[in-house]
Amino acid sequence: MERTLTVRGEARLSLPPDQAVVTMTLESRHTEYDAAMARADGDIESLRGALAAAGFDRDDLKTTDFRVSPEYDYTHDEQGNSRRVFRGWTCGHTLSLTLDWSAARLSAVLGAVASAQADPELNVAFTVRDRASVSDALLRDAAADARRRAEALAGASGVTLGALVRVVCRRSDESFRSPANLAGGMVRLAKAAPELTPADVEVSDSAVFVWEIL
């Protein structure tokens, strides 16, 4: 019968964010499909131009969601029958810009967006750039934590750790996002940005280690 000792190793890290992600959501409406699309294209072009003037490449503004849908009103006739009336087309476009985090840089970006003809809804999130290195560090710390626990348990039980038999590592679902989140009007956010100190990004991970015991 196999004699083993199973221990879960855990690790946590707290990291200051070094990236900001600015999400911009635009909507345009018109009774004609082509006109709704043209308005959307014009708004996006104005954003790209404003951000290029702030030092970004035009391709730095990435599309994360695009949708076009008809809109209807519902009315009732004198007999109470419901009737659907076409109102027009709505074009929704969500774009994302990722930048190295600094209060001055974010303020410049928000100011540039405010100068464009478009009027998007804004959301700003904070994250870390090198997620792979953070994930690796978490797993190294989890392995060290498991080894410490296993040695303590083995010593308390009067046995000796043998070879490592198995490691079970779950897929991490960390968002790598700071709990700090900004949303609101462009001008207000641009003025507030220099005062920001976003909360640290808190991440954790774990793995199960199985040792032979002698």
C-alpha cells in the first residue's frame, strides 16, 4: 500500500499596478443603417486622432466589442393591439487602450479623449503588465509553502519525506485587477487622475503536492 502525504501549498502577492486600461464605449443612432455606421466611424476616427496627438499609435486603440441592432417602439391601437414600429439603428462600439500607469499619463489620455468629437462612456481599470512572471512567482511560493507544511507534518508524525510523487495545479482564474475602478465624465476624470493612488493588485494561487513518506 502506497504511503503518501498530501499538502496544499498556498501563496499570495500584493503588487502595485503598473498598467491602466481605459475602456471607451460609443453608441450612435440613426434611422438609416449607413448613417449610423458613418457616425460610429467618425467618432472612432476622432478618438484615434486625439490619442495620436497625445503620443499613441492609432492602432493602440483596440476594438473589444462591436454590435449593430435595430430599435423598435411598441404602440397600441384603439383596440389595444400591440404594434412594433421601427425606430432606427443603434451601433455600439467598445474600444480599449492600455498604457503604462502614471497619473500624468492617464490624465493626458483622458484630456485627449475629452478633446475629441466623440463622447464615450469611460471606465479605467488598473492591472499589472507581466502576469506570467507573477503567476510563476505565486507557484514558486506555493511550492515552498507546501514543502514547509509537509516537513512539519512529517516531523510531527515521525516519518520522513521521500520523493515528490505528484503535483496537481489548478488553472488560475485571477483577474490581476486592482479593486480601484474609475468611471464617469471625461473632464472630471482627467482632473481627478493626478490625485489617484490605485489600490494594490491582490493575487493568490495554490497547488496540491503529494510526497512519498518513509
